[in-house]
Amino acid sequence: MTGAVYEVPPEVLVLLPLPPLDKQSEQQLRGRVCVWCPATLTAETAMDLGARRHRRQDSHYVTFPRGCRRCTARAAKGALRDHAPRCEQCVDDASRCATRTALYQLTREEHR
């Protein structure tokens, strides 16, 4: 299976905390290896984590991190735990929160 069935909005992907750039290997920065673990990624196993813009002195550059399904699901679980208690919509009716729904879908990627 290639990619996720559910399209995750970019504004949700940025909620997944990534390791600092200076802690990532060249292979992780290039998306060949999961940003969280040493798993080598393929088109079938990689989860795209969205473009990330970084500032370096007076310029910007973009990285395109990727994660394995297991680590991405774990990061989404953590982001969901952080999001839900702070979100008024989640407190009122979690089923109506698009961010919660997207994060939940990412937690299910581990089993695909």
C-alpha cells in the first residue's frame, strides 16, 4: 500500500514534533530514514510529514521529513493527547474537531 488513504492536512502534520535538525542524520534529512528511528523507508513504508520551513541566518530552506508508520502513529498519539484537552471543540464534542479526526487517523496508520 502506498501512502495513507486519508489525506492529512498540512496544518495537522506540523503538530507532530520532530527531532531537532542538528540531531538528524543526512539520511533522515533526505527522507530515506525515519526521523524518529533508524528504519530505512521506501515509497510503500514512508509517511510524508509535510514540508517544514526552517530559517538559517537571513534565508530559509525547506525539508521534507518522513517517518515510518509506527513512529508516525506514536507521534500522532502524543499530539492528540496534547491537543484534546486544549481544544474547545474537543471538550464540547470531539467528533466534530477536524484536527482530532486527522490525528486519530494518523494513529491508525501503524496498523496498515
